[in-house]
Amino acid sequence: MNSLESQLFQLQKEPATSAAQQPSKKPQSDRKLVDLPLFEMNMAREEGEGMETTESESPSTAGTPPPSLEQLLTSPDPKHEPFVWQVEPTKEELTNKLSTATRSMEHMNSLLHESEATNAILMEQISLLKSEMRRLERNQEREKSVANLEYLKNVLLQFIFLRAGSEKQALLPVIHTMLQLSPEEKSKLSAIAQ
């Protein structure tokens, strides 16, 4: 920022020195307006009403005249960054980008298909594991009922030796409860009891 200020100061100083070197050949009417004692160019300006901040001008710019139009046009504007031209991509670059994007998309699609296949396998395994868990739970319930082994033996013998009919049908709930039969096993036993 200091370098820009110093350049601006030098540019402002140059027209003042060049104007001092050239003899002043103003017309008579111009001299009268400038030389009038009532009109002072360097009159101090008072603060405006409602002015909240009082900033004093920097001493470097206080006594120097503003730069000329030519100097403003030729000097770079520090507020704006220089414009950067962007080169349009060539056809070859665009085809390379397109092929890269296509390969990336194909790779993502293959990953998606693999994950879907893995998901289907996992869902199958989940259903198998659930059925296995149910079977193990029934086995645990049977182990509890095995404590009444003598009672179970008598119920099974009655079921085997009775003829098909209502008495066999009456023993089915007891057998279901004691042996914790699966729905398939229950239906097979009901078919035998009829």
C-alpha cells in the first residue's frame, strides 16, 4: 500500500513541477479571477453538521493538486485487480475430461452393483440366522420341559396308542407346549392326529 501511495505522490508532484517550469501565459481575464484577494483557494473548510468522525487529511495529499485526466487514465487502478484472460479448453482437453468422467461413472456403477449384490446376500443370511435363532430358542424351551420327562413320555405314549379322534386332538396342545414345535411340525402332528 505504501508503494502505491508513493507512486501516486510522485505522479501528483510531476505536473506541479512541470507547470512551474513552463512560463505562465494566461490571458488577462483569467489572471484577474485568480488574483482577486476576496477569493481564496486554500480556505479551510469547516466541519459539516452531524459529522460523526473527524478525519484529518494526510499531510502528503493536503497541498498537492489532483492528478490530470491523462495520468488517471494511464496509471493502474489499485482498487481493481488486473483482468485475467481465461483460455477456452480445447477439444482434446474436453474429450479427456469426458472420458475421465465416464470412467469414474462406470467405476461408481460397478461399486453400486457390487454393494447391491452384497446387500442381497446379507439379507438372505439375516433371514437364515433369524430362523436358526428361533430353532435354538425352541430347543432351550424343550430342555426346560425335559425336566418333566416322565410326564412327556406318558403323553407321547397316549398319543401314539390312541386312535385318531378327539382324544388325540386334546393331547396336541400339551405336546406343542412341552416340545416347542415349529409351525410346520404342528401341522404335521395335527394331520397325524386326525
